[in-house]
Amino acid sequence: MVGVLIAMKLTMMRRLATGPRANAMLTGGVLGVAAALGTIAIATLDPDRATTLLDLLAVVFAIWTLGWMLAPAYGGQPVLRAEHFALQPIPRARLAIGLLGAAFAGVTTAITLLAFTAAVVFAARLGAVPVLVALPGVVLQVALVVVLSRITARMFGALSRSRAGGAVSALITAAMLVAASSGWIVFAALDAVLAGGFSSGFSSAIRALPSSWRLLAVEASARSHWPVTVLPLLGLPALVALLVHVWIRLLGPQRLARSVVRGAAAGDVAPRGGPTTAVFGKELRSWWRDPVRMQSLVVAPAFAVMTCLIPLVFDSTAFLPFAGALTALMGAVTATNLYGQDGTALWLTLLTPGSERPDVRGRQLAWLAMFGPMAIVLTAAGAAVGGDSELLPWALAATAALLGGGAGMLPLVGIDQLVPGPDPREHKDAPLDHGDLTGPAFVMLLLTLATALPALGVVLAGVALDEPLLAWLGVPAGVLTGLFAYVSLGRAAYRSLARRGPELLYLMRAGEEARAQAGEGASVLDAMPRSRRRLLLGSVIVGCIALFPQALVPALMKASGDIARVWFLALYVPGPWQWPTIAFMVLLGTGALVLASRIYAAEARRRA
């Protein structure tokens, strides 16, 4: 049966590898091979302490294992699932073994096998006996991550329609976003780790993980400490066997994944007021009850707090007052697909004449009610803990402007860049798989940041002219620009909804395949040639990095006197050249963003 399932899986993968999916698979494969070769390269390092290399490899192997466990949450569900064979008279244990065997047939498994050969390279530096100990453990460690991935896939499938699952997924997302945006800290600390090693507590904790047992056996065999060599080698297959038994037990129907229909609670009352108030009440309930909305509600403050705490490693508190501004920004970015999340429920709005305006305004007010208090509290807490009063005008101006800008951009971008995803009434096995939102998220990030530039420009002028009163005028400027964005962009959004409503409903019903048939209804990004789309996204990335981390943050540090060089280029050049370097980064970032806007505008004019 294993051979039949493997052939079935390979056939499905071959037929799925077409168009954009094939490009994504090729890109992922190249990046995976590069990561595997990087893991092997780590095994060739020569740190000052002999035990440091073992700990470093243990950390990398733990990251690989964690990646396999978290992949199902991001749409990395297996091609063959137990639900596909629910009507077949196959014993559960036999089906479980067959699916596990089929799980080994794939590019990701081969790449992981290549990465785990780093332990063999590490063993080769210790002698022939350690190599013999390391070789059988390669397959066992791959089996461990595969079984763990299948178990977590079942768990995520069971949690995907619950609010608890949405909160857990949001924390995972926030941690991975912080790791991706702050990965430079690993390279900043690598030299210190190679020189001094990890702390004893961290070393003990990372070695206790099952992903490190094979390394412990290899190291013990080099010292001829045979009990420590044998125990991990016996424990690894025993753990795999136990996990296989758990996998078989979990292969039954997912009883936790049942749909729940909520009636009116005893404390619920009919909303008083007009249609905007009704939409506002409906949206508040959606933010609290919908697992997808719960992810946005949790991931924004979690990302903001984690990001602002990282500079504390370098004894810098400069980011703490900006926790609220980051919360408002990420609250808009993570809720980009606001209308797409509701699926075909849009027909309720379309069948009610004149309901577009209250629908947009109600959604804006509900978003502000959810993220506004969080942003204000985090700004106040960050300012109180950070203690630098010179950063307070920047933080307050940015928070006020981003709250208004986010509330204005949210429905506008959500309508213009709608991404069809699974309908809310349909079961989703991956809590974070709701369509490809990369392009719309970048658009939301760029446009929302742009709404904060006028207020920050006023603060910058006050700092440059050494006029504290002018700097503090940036706060009311942020309030005014936020209010203007809320009103004007909301008006543009409900007019666009009234004009494009039927087209959007068809897009959500037909799914992604409708984009190729949408003709004039396709969004600008969808109709843009792939080369120009890549240039646009690359310009946005370069512009955001150059203008904000490499220009705005060093300028704030120099203005406040609280300087932590970390990865900011301007702070590494000689003193007289720091401000010119910041100015160059401003020009580079502005130029890249202008190029992106010109590409987008040219494509929009061409389509018009």
C-alpha cells in the first residue's frame, strides 16, 4: 500500500506543479537547498570552545524541527490526507503507516535529509567511530520530524476553526515575523557565541531536546562514554515509535473541528441606532468570534512588543515608545483582506440598497475600537518604561497618524486588492492559509506608512530647528492627517464598493482561477507583467528598509543620544559622515518608493 500511496502523491505533485505554483516550488527548493548547505557549513566552523559547535548545531537542528512542526499552520498540509480515504475500508493502522511512508516521498524530505548530514560532518572531525554512530541517526531524525509534522497537522486542523487556535496561530506568526525582520541579531551575536559559547542553562536546555540526542551520542562516542552513546540511540527510535502510535490514534475524525453556530446570547441586545451602528456591532462580534480576525487582533500587539523588546539586548530603549505605532501599522497590514475574509457574505450588503457607506464606516469604527486602545496603552507604557521624553512627540504623532491612516486604508485596499480565500463556512486545515496576501500586504504597509509622513515631517522640522513647540505640533498634525485619511479614504472605499461589488462577489465565489477571466475587473497587481511586479515589490522592500530602519531610526537615535549601532549603516561610518549617510538613505528610500508608485500608476493608467 505504501508504494501505491507514494505513486499517487507523486502524480498529484506533478499535476499541481504548474504556473505560479511551480515557480513557488522551485524557489522554495532552491532556498531549502541553500539552508541545508548552510547547516552543513556550520558543522565546519572552528569555535574557541569544543562544546560550542555541538550547541550551535543543536540550535540549528531544533530550528529545522520547529519548521517542520509549524509548516502545517502556513498551508503546508500533506498532499494525501486521511480524509481522502474516509470511505475506503482500510484499517486505521494500515492507512497511517501508508500515509507516513508517502510522507517521505518529497523534495522537503530530501532537503532535510541533506541538512541533517551536518551531524556526519561534525562526527568526521571526531573520528571513525563517531561517524558510524551518526549515520543511522540521520534517517531516524528525518522520521522524527516527519511524524511530528503529521501530528501537528492534525492538531492545527482541529484548532483551525476555534478562537484558541487563532490566538495560538497569531503568536506563532508574530514570532516568525520578528525572527524574519530581526534575523540580523543572530549574525550580530554569532561572533560572541563562537568566542564564548552559550550559557550553561541554555546549553543544557537545547541538548535535552530530541533533535539534539544524535549529537550527544556522537560526542559521547568520541570520548568512549558508551552509556551516554547508547541511550540517545535507543531513545530516538523509541520516541519515533511512540509518536507513530499517537499519529495512528489521531487519525480518526477530527471531533474538535465541528462548526459551531452561535445563537443570541442572553446578554445580547438589538443594536440601537442606524445601519452604521448595526455594522459596527456585527464587526465587533466578528473580531471576537472569528478565528481569522482573532489572528489579526493578537499578531499586531505581539509583533510590536517583541520587536520593541529586541533592542534591549543592546541596552537600547529607543523602540519602546513606538510599540503603539507598530501595533496600529501591523493591525492594518494583518487585516488587509478585510472583505475577502467574509467570503460570499458580501451578497447581503449588495442586496441592500445604499448599504455600502454604513458598511465601510462601521468596519472602520470597529477596527479603531479594537486597535486604538491597544495602540494608546502600548505607547504610554513604552514611553513610561523608555523614559526618553525627546522620542515622545515622534511616538504620539506616528500613533495618531497610523490609526487614522490604517482605518482609512483598510477598506480601500481591502476592496481594491481583494484576495479570494476559503469561505468562512468551509473548513480550513491550516489556520494561517487564507490566500497569498504578500502583494496586498506590501501595498497596505507602504500606503499606511505614507499617511504618517506629514506628521513625522513636522516633528523632524522641530528637531532640526531645535524648536520643541514645533516638534510637539506634530501630534495634532498626526490627528488631523489621520482624521482626513479616515474620512476621505473611507469615502473612496464605499464608492468603489458600490461600483465593483458584483465583480468582487464573483471573484470570491470563483476563487483565484477567476482572476485570469476577470479582464477589466482584475486588480492592477494581478494584471501587471511578472517582471514589473517583481520590480515593484523589490522597490517597495528597498524603499522601506532604506527609509525607515536605515534612515529614520538612526536619525531618532542621534537626536535622542541613545545610540545602539546594531545593523544601522549610518552609525558605523565616521562621525562627520553619519548625517550625510542618513540623507543618502532618505534619498535612496524615497527614490525606490517613488519608482514603485510610478510603476503602479503607469500600469493603472494603461488598464484605464
